[in-house]
Amino acid sequence: VGWQVYAEESSVLAGEVLRDLCAREAVRPNQVILHSDNGGPMKGATMLATLQALGVMPSLSRPGVSNDNPYSESLFKTLKYRPAYPLKAFDTLLAARTWVGALVRWYNHEHRHSAIQFVTPAQRHANLDQDILDRRATLYETARQRNPLRWKGPTRNWQRVHAVHLNPDRSDNQDVAPNRHREKKAA
């Protein structure tokens, strides 16, 4: 939803990205939680003041726990295993921004995510996923009716996942899909 590449990390720059994102996405106070690592820029006074002013709740990973934010960890692994992952440092800041921009476009508009029923984040963000999932359910049911011997039970569940949590309480969140990616960040 929002990203930027800078030559350095700082709480001030992180705050600028967040302010821009909240304005562009019309984020209301107490609407979102920002999941981040426990690094200096994310827990610096400027960033924490920005979060408080915007009404965004911070959620910092615990020290030494690399999979506390499995979504970020999954993104890092996906990024590192892309065929176009650079083998050497970028020559310029513009080159880095261009590469990351292409990655973000692919990740949001082409890559289908298992935790949200194999739709893209862009489809989910634009509320296009329900129509896609309904069409998939119809297609699967039609295929099952045409060839019932091929299906041992019901077809795949194509119901929309209404909420995705990092660590769902399984007894309370029956319609919640846990993130299936719990890889550790490579050292």
C-alpha cells in the first residue's frame, strides 16, 4: 500500500511515508495497526509521535523473534527468491527505487496470496476479490457436477476471508485465515 526507498533510514523519513500513506488511503484514526520491526526508525520519537497524531497503533516485533511479523518475513523471502533479485548493490538510488517499484507492482498486482484465497492484494484492496471468488466457486461446482467421480467431497472453499491475523485465536476466529508463511529471515 505504501513504500519508499531512501539512501538512509530515519524516524523522520518513516514518518513522512506514513503521513503520505494515511492521506492517500484516507486512513481514519484507530483504523489500522502498523506492524514493523523493532528498529530505531520505527520506534524513534518522531515516528511514534507521527503514529499517535495519525491514530495509528504501533505493533513492534519482539527482540530476537524473526517471525513475529510473518507477513513481512514472507515478503522478504519472496523478494530474495525472485529471479530478478540483484546480485550486487544498486549503482544509484534511482536504480534501487526502480527495481523496488517493479517488485511492488508485481507483488500487489500479479502475485496471488494464499492467505486471501489466491487473489492479489490489489484485487482485495479494490474489493474485486468477492466477484473473483464467487466465479471460482461456480466454476468448481460446475466441474464437480459434470464429473462427480473426480470429487471425493465438497469443492475447495472459495469464501472470502474477512480478516487475516498474525496469530489468530482459532476458537474465536473461524473465518480468519492464518498466514501460512512462517519462514525465518536469512542471515
